[in-house]
Amino acid sequence: MSKLLIAPTYLQEMDAPLIFLAGPIQGAYRWQDEAIKLIQNEAPELYIASPRRNEERGEFGIDKYNEQVDWETYHLWKAGKDGVVLFWLAKEIEHSCRRAYAQTTRFELAEWKMRHEYAGAKLVVGMENGFTGAKYIQRRFSQDCPEVPLLYTLEETCQEAVRLA
């Protein structure tokens, strides 16, 4: 059985911790593919949840959108309870004027920062050079939760998530 969960696949029971790959999808390169390889090479026993679907990109209709949000919410909570939430803040490579880059990621990052502070959720944050707003995120994490690792390569970020899991 694969320990990789790609939206919209669910697995209710897991016999090892889950790492959720949180970070930008729209406008970002497929960083999740590399993160999956890095984690699987280092710790094949861990589960990985990736919200990036394998199918072609594009706008979701309301049903598919709700399916995606519900899948992400379920697996974020599962990783927050029994694993690690890994954020990789990849720089923008394709701009869209129709939406702010990483708008969902920024909301989720703030949410999981607070869940870490108040409920002890395990959290790792990696920031690629060129991610807009990184200075503010670095400052706020250093003020509020300096024990959360802030890393600057995807490899280090994945290694730290494995260590915490």
C-alpha cells in the first residue's frame, strides 16, 4: 500500500505519522514532487499528504473546490494531531492577476502558527529565497514561536519534518 496520499484520496487508518505538504500550488513549480522524493528516501515508513493533484490544472467548479478544501482540512488536522505540518513557501514562478499569490497558504500558515502556539502542533516552515513577505513571516515567528524551525532549502525543511515526525 502506498503511503502517499494525493487529493482526493483518503486513508482513515495510518500506522505511522503523517506529513502534510502545505504551500503554494497555483503559480508555483511542482515542489511537492521533490518533497515527496526527499521524505520517502529518508523515511519510507511515514505517510505524506500532498494537496497537489496529478491532473491538469485549472479552475475547479464548486463541487471539486469543496472536495479539495475538505480533503486539505481533514489531512491538515490529522498531521497536526499525529504528525507534522510542513510549509514550503516556494517563490512565485507564474503570476496571475486574478488572485494573490499563495493566498490560501498564507491563511493556513497563520492558522497553523496559532495551532502550534496553543495546541502544540508540530510545524516546520521553509522559505525559498524570493518568496514575497518572507521578512514579515520570519519576524512574527521569531517573536511568537521561535522554536518553530525556519529553514531555507526544501531538503532541510523535509529533513526537519522527518525528524519531528
